Amino acid sequence: MPAPVHFPPPFVRLAETGRPAIQLRIDGASASALEGDTVLVALLSQGQRVRDSEFGDGVRAGFCLMGACQDCWVWDEMGHRLRACSTVAREGMSIVTQPPEATWPQQQ
Amino acid sequence: MAAAAVSPRFIVVGAGPAGVRAAQALVQAGVRPIVIDEGRRDGGQIYRRQPEGFTRSYDMLYGGEAAKARTLHSDFDAMRPHIDYRSETLAWNLTQGALHTLQGGQAHTLAFDAVIICVGATDRLMPVQGWNLAGCYSLGAAQIALKSQACAIGSRVVFAGTGPLLYLVAAQYLKAGANVAAVLDTSPAIPAPKAWKGLLARPHLLLRGLALQFMLCRAGVQVLKGVTPVRIRGDSITGVSGISVRDAQGVERTLQCDAVALGYHLRAETQLADLARCEFAFETVSRQWLPRIDEDGRSSTRGVYLAGDGVRILGADGAEAAGRLAALAALNDLGHEGGRALFTAQAPALRRTLATMNAFREGLARAFLWPHAQAAMLPDAAVLCRCESVTAGELRRSVREMGSQEINRAKAFSRVGMGRCQGRYCGHAAAEVVAHAAGIPVEQVGRLRAQAPVKPLLMDAKEVQA
């Protein structure tokens, strides 16, 4: 995994900034967001990137924000896939932006 | 109640303006429909409700449409006890007489006698070199960031593309205090003469559109018409840094920005209609295949009704009328007594409303033309499919070297349209690229066939028996 590069967060909050802060972890690092943020907004208020394209054309930061393009997939610490634009960020959540190693689900 | 066992089963898919009005008509006729909503809350995209805990007023969120948004939301709240509302639920397939849904990892099969599909639209996109850079969003995304999360997509935003939404969202950004660098419209400054007849069908909307443009200009926002996008500038790590276009005089201009909102009006989400085997017809003005419907919203498949932007981009007012009419038609067709009376009484006025909306829709399609020639000019190196970074050149190669003159064949060879978005964002442009490369009309290229699941599912979904 390349070293994370930090740039000013792209999303600009224009209103609703009085919401309580929540703490979460992004790729192991602690981060803060606001209650009611989507995971995508939580990620983009930290830095430029939501994930890396698997096809080598660079970082991605979502595209449609309405659950149609699937360009904002991230994972929780259990390896469960989340669509960042339609998942609400929760206190204590741990987000992983690199795909987990492929493992076939075990029969219960 | 003995009658309940034999009463027809109705499903409404979608809880935007069309879906809410369809469900309301069913409830008024004494039916309890299932309402499937992919959203967390009702309202759809246009009347999207902000999350709990957000405090902006209706006026701030919906501007001139605040009263309509409030009415739709309160009508929905009032009928909640009378419907089986399933939010955060994806309708992922439609087979004969059954809708397949997924909610929180649980898959259900729901049998129906009538389904009213009101699934809305997504942005219609014409790719431009660099649209795969971080910081390039669909126009709808820019609006959702603002409405639902109170965020701007960047600290200096360019709005590019065409269509009424371009000016609306730019104006909403301006009002909310965002930095709008420019509005770059590919349509000419003066709409074609043929457009005016349709545009004048709803004169107040035409005036509102002109007022938005005036407001943007007065605020000092650069508004350029008749532009041709050249490329979105930036790099693969830091994302968007600017956009280059050729202006109406053919002079190349580059503007600095850190985000681009790109959109060319909207495209209907027709996948469920396609899976239901509804017939499609090619519409020349907008250069796309759309499901055939009659004036009440009946598709060619019995029991399948289509309403709202998911079949024709009439906008929110048209969606409300179409949703209601389609539901009443469904009740009437199934011999529901109360529904039949409502249908007979209300259908004529609803049809007249829809005819006006449809004339306006055609006016918009002519005023904000789909710039199909851009697809032909897209450089070979430009990414056409954002999902899998397939270039326009690779798609052309499948046409020239492998003889793919049909879009599904071209998809199989090039993978354009096979990625995660399933062709939603590249499909229309891909058809134009294939048509141009093959030297045939775009209607001859066909349309991407919808495949179930209409959106990716997780492998751990469990089927729940009814």
C-alpha cells in the first residue's frame, strides 16, 4: 500500500456544522466526522480519496452519490462491503479503503 | 376479512413523487400496497429528505418547490399506516408476476398482480477525457451533496454539460454560499426554433429557467454556451485541477477548479422494465431507446405499469400525475370497483396534464440536445468506461477489428458497459461511439440489455421464504 498522501479535503461544508462530532477509524487512523455524515462525506472531509481504482488510473472519490455507479465501495473491519455514499457513518466505525483479501464465505 | 384473500396484490417500486402518488391512489381505493424504496427515507432524489438531526428549512432545501416537497412528505407520512413500506430495499429483478428484493442481506420474492415501477432517473453522461479523475462528479451528485449533506463537492466548482439541471444546481450552490467558477453549456445560446413550441407549454418553468441564468450572470458567474468540452485536467493522485473547453468561437479556454459537476440532463432507469420484457422504441429527439407506454402508463407487459422519470423525464410535477394515473389504470384494469370509479373520473384531466408535460419534455430535449458528436471526437486514449477504465480506442477496436456493430456484442468484446455501474454512465455514449465507428445510425446499434441483478448484490444474501 503506498504511503497516504494528504491534500486539503475536497468537500466543503456549507451548513449543518453544529452536529455532534463522531470518532471513527479510516485505514487504522483515527478520524472525526459529524453525526449524520455518510461514510463518503466522512472520508472526503479527511482527504481527497475514497478508494483506488483497481484498473490503475488513480484515486477515486465517488461519482454519482445516489447508489448507482458503485464507485465508492469501501469495507468495514470485518471485510463487509459498504457503499460509502449510502451508508451512514457511526461512532466507532472502522473503515478500510483497500479491498480485503478474497475469502469465500464459510458455511455456518 | 374474506375479501382480503382475493384482493389484487399491488407493488409500487420507488418512493419519489411518482411512487408516492401511485401509492396514495391505491390507498384511496382501499388497497394496501407494498412500497419498495431504495432510499433511507421517502422523497426520491428531487424531494430527498435530509437526515435526522439536520435543521435546514424546506425553503432552504427546496426553494420554489418547498410547498410541493412539504405536501409530498406529509402525504406520505399520513399514509404510512396504510402501506407496507420497505425502505433501504433494492428491487433487483423482475420475473413473470414476481418482484425480487433485497433488504439488509435478506432476499424476498414478492408476487404481484400489478407493479407500478417509479424508479426515477440517473444523470445522462457524455464522457470527456479526464472524467475518471477524483473530483469529477455527476451533476446529480453535486446536488445530493448539497441537499443531503450540506456540502459542496469542491472549493471551486465548474458545472459542465447541458440541461435545465445544470443551471438549477449551479444556482443552488451559489445560494448556499459555494464558489461557482463557471457554467459551461454545450447547447447553443438560442434554442432551435423547433424547441420553443414545447418550451412554451409550461411558460412559468421557462421563465424560471431564464431567471436562474440571469441570477448566475448577475452574481458574476461565467456562463458560456455552445462550448465543446476538451478535457478535465488534473492528475491521478490529486484529482481535478481544471477543465478545458472550446468556446462557441472555437477558442480553447482553461478554467481552474477542484471539482467538476458533469451532466447532460437525465436518463430513465429502465432496467426493471427491460427485465419485465417491456417493448422499447427508439426516440429520435433524445437518441435513446425507451419503454413503450400508453397514455396511462401501461407497458406492453400485462400488469407492469411505468411512471415518472423512470420512463419519461417529465420532472417532478409530471411524475406526480403519471404515478397517480398509472395506479388508477392498474386498479381499473384489475376490475377494482372503487379504483375504476376514480380512474373514470380522473384519467381525462391527468392525461391532459401529462400531454402538457410531455410537450415541455420534448422542448427541453430540443433546447438541450444530447451532444452525440462528442462521442465521435472522444480521443482514443480517453476513458469511456469509468468502472474498468476501458478507453474509447478499445471500444473502437472491437468495432473495427472484431466487427461489433451491436452494442451488446461490443460490450462482450470490450467490457464497456459490463462494470459495476452496468452501463448506466457510459452506455449511451458507447452506443454513439460504436455507431460512428461502424458508420451506422445509432438506433441500429441497439441498446444494452438489462441484466439481473440490476445492482451488485453481496454473496451472503439469504433468501427468505414468504
